[in-house]
Amino acid sequence: MQSYKTQGVCSRVINFDIEDGIIKSVEFVGGCAGNTKGISKLVEGMKVEDVIKRLEGVQCRGNTSCPDQLAKALKQYLNK
């Protein structure tokens, strides 16, 4: 399980698990529960690179967003 401390959004942390380049689970701690649970369900089973392409740059109130923060977390994971 990986953890990423978010910045600039309501959620505080994103926990995620990746196996063979596929997202197995995502959990946002804090934030808008319905939206973050929805994001989690949508990305589970997807390739990490595909999720980054789809979610990177999504804004909320003119700034970053929970989906964008997930993309940042995944990019950081890939760069390790």
C-alpha cells in the first residue's frame, strides 16, 4: 500500500495499491465522500498510465483537484 499526502484539496491523504501496473485499490482520506469513492471505483482495474492521462490537470475551483492529486500520486509512484 502506498500513501500520498495531498496538497490544496479537501482530502488529506490518498492510499493506493498497484500490482503489475494496474490499480487495485484507491482510498481518499477526507474530501467529498461520494466523489472520491466514485473516482476510486472508476480507476480500479485501470493501468496507472491511463489514469494519469485522464485525470492530470483536472481542476476544482480553479486549482488542483482530488483527481489531479491522484494523478500526481501515481506519477510520483512511477518515478520511484
